[in-house]
Amino acid sequence: MQIAFVGLGKMGGNMVRRLRRDDHDVVAYDRDQDLTAALAEETGARAVGSLEDLVAALDGPRHVWVMVPHGVPTISTVHDLGELLSKGDVIVDGGNSRWSDDAARSSELAEKGIHYLDVGTSGGVWGLEVGYCMMVGGPSEAVETLSPVLDSLAPVTSEGSRHVIGERGWEHVGGSGSGHYVKMVHNGIEYGMMQAFAEGFALLHKNNPELDLARVAHLWEQGSVVRSWLNELAARAFEQEGTGLDALQPWVDDSGEGRWTIEAALEESVPLPVITSSLYARFASRTEDDYGSKVLAALRNQFGGHAVKRND
């Protein structure tokens, strides 16, 4: 299938690499032209130097996947594409946009006959290897035309296929905004799970600073109730940084989705004590020096490549 990608950073670039493995025709664009050229040379994607060139390089109906930071970069990119694309074309926002912004964006584009899909995408820097989990919102007809790309980006199931119902790595979860809403809640849950691991490892380290936490985490992967990918990444972080995490500062950033989850819960009067507390713990990490915050920072770095603050 032919598709264009705008934004070739950690996730966007790896998604292009995964699609080229399945021989999709990918047109690639990033404001960093050196990055665009290097990825094109590596993968065989077609590099272009502007959004105008990107649109011109595609056959209709065109599909353009936007993978840039949420907020102004996404808003301006989608707007500019809306001025360039034609009736029947599809814009995909695969970033972490706020779900409540999707309806207005979708309606504006629909007036021009352009379809808009919001795709909550999870997988981080590991998606190239294992595939991406994608939560898709928007009109069914546009989802159907994008399905070959979604199939290639998704993990291969235990059956060796991406099409087993209930197991495939993508799902059409509803209308406009629903993909980003489901992804928002996913990230809120992620906050709570990470906080629980951080607190548990902090207690173990306080009780016995000589305890090899990498070995403990690996042990928990052997049939334990808490075995998980986050626990695997904790083991990896301890192996790379050492049990003491001495090189890391206990500063834990947040991308904003935890805040949006809590705001949505307030509107629905749904109590989220664990997720709310985990967000407050991140705020506290920026003023307090504690081991658990180092674990959180290390975990964010492991799954998403998020920057950590290091001691000199």
C-alpha cells in the first residue's frame, strides 16, 4: 500500500522501517531533511522536502500519517495538509493528541470530504521489533482502506497472523476521538502500574541496598502474578544503570495524558485514586530525592526513550 509519513522521530521512523519490511510504498517527510534523507537511504522510502511535494508524490486516494508532537505541531500539520489534500483522502493522527480536539478537527476536514482518523499508538521504541498496539477512531470506510498498513504495524499473534479476532494488534474502537480516548486511559493505567513497581523496588532497595534487583525482576518473570513487560524493562534498567541507579536524577516528567485521564474522570465522576496519586508522585519527584522516582525515570526511558536527567 502507498502511504506518507510526516514526522520521522523515534516512533515515526521505526514505523516507516516496519512498513518497508512489508514492501509498502512509503513517502517520508520530516522538517529535519538530513533525517529524512538518511531514513530514505536506509529503507528505500521516498524522501520529499515539503508537504506540497509529499502530496504530489501520492496517488489518490492519498493516506498521510502524522507522527509529530501533540499540540501546535500536530494542529498546524493537519491544517496544512487539509489545504493540500482532496476529497476521499485520509489524514491519520498517530500521536498523543487530546481526544477532545479530534471531533473539531474531523468535522473541519469532513467539510472538504477528507477523512480523519485518530490512532492511539503504543509500543514506544520497541515497536519496530515487536509491533505496535493501535487504537483507531474515525469513520469505518477510512479504517478499512488503512487496514493493510495497520496489519503490517501490528504485532504478529501467537497464531502467526495479524488477523485473529481479539488478538490482532489494532482495533477500530469507535468514532472520532475514541482512539485517542482509549489511548489516554491506557496511559493513565500505565502511570499506576509504573508507580507500583517503583514503590516496591524502592522498599526492597531500602531494606537491602545490596540486593540485586535485576535478578529479582527476572525472578518475577518466572510464573509470578506480577510478570509483565514493565517488569522486564525494570530488569533491563537495573542491568544497564546498576541497582543503585546512581547516575540518574529522581526527576520524572509527564507527557500530559495522565492529567487528561484525571480531568476526564472528574467530568464522568469516576474515582481514579491510584492514577491520580501516581501523577502527584511525578510532581513530587521534581522536588524530592527518592529512589522510587529514579525507577520511574528509568522505566520511561526504557519503553519510550524518554530523556532522563543524569548527575554530572
